Amino acid sequence: MNEIPQNNSIILFDGVCNLCSGIVLFTIRRDPQGIFKYAPLQSETGKSLLKQFGLPIDDFDSFVLVEGNKYYQKSTAVLRVAKRIRGLWPLIYLFIIVPRPIRDFIYDIVAKNRYRWFGKKEECLIPTPDIKSRFFE
């Protein structure tokens, strides 16, 4: 696994999910400082980080944000990412006041249907040369 810089946040995402890959590209465009780094959940880096936090390495339904020695999953991870990107997206963080079980219930519905609604790739997102430095593996 590549050494993980402590000043960056790492987004772990389902690399074959079209919705997840779209969210990653959306985030990159709104993160000109390169605050976020990315790794597919299916990658060695992704699996290593999941193991480090005691999370299952074969469940790709969760979006995970790693910040230093803490991690956030599902709706909380999404809201924490939205809070740190350019534009009006930080306003979405206001939904943090909605109890997590309710937020995660909605998240789980989307996660369970994401392949059917948005499609799936045969292989993980391959970053273009201009964004490759933001990805592990």
C-alpha cells in the first residue's frame, strides 16, 4: 500500500459502480486543492484501510471517508465530503441534523439499487493522467 499522507482525506468507493465513479469525478472537479485522495474499495489500498478499521473487506455497499485515524461511512461520509468541496454543496451538510439511522436508511436504498439504476463497469475506474496523482493504485 502507498504511504497515506496524514493531511489528506481518503475516499473509498465502489470502483465498478457508475454512480460512485461519477461522484468521485464530481468531487475532483470541486476540490482544486486536492484535499481528497481516492481508492476503490476493491483495491489493495482500500482493503488495507478497511482492515485497519475493522470493516468488512468484501462489502462494497459503503462509501467510506478516512480522515487521519478516523473513518466515516454511508451518509455521514457523504455529508462530510460535501462540506469540504467548492460551491453551494457545503449547505448539504445541514442534513447532519437528521438522525443517522434515517439518513443511512435512505443511503442503503440507493446503495442496494445503484447497479440497477446507474449501471456497473467490468473494471474499476481508471483515472486519466491529469487526475492519476489523486488515486492510490
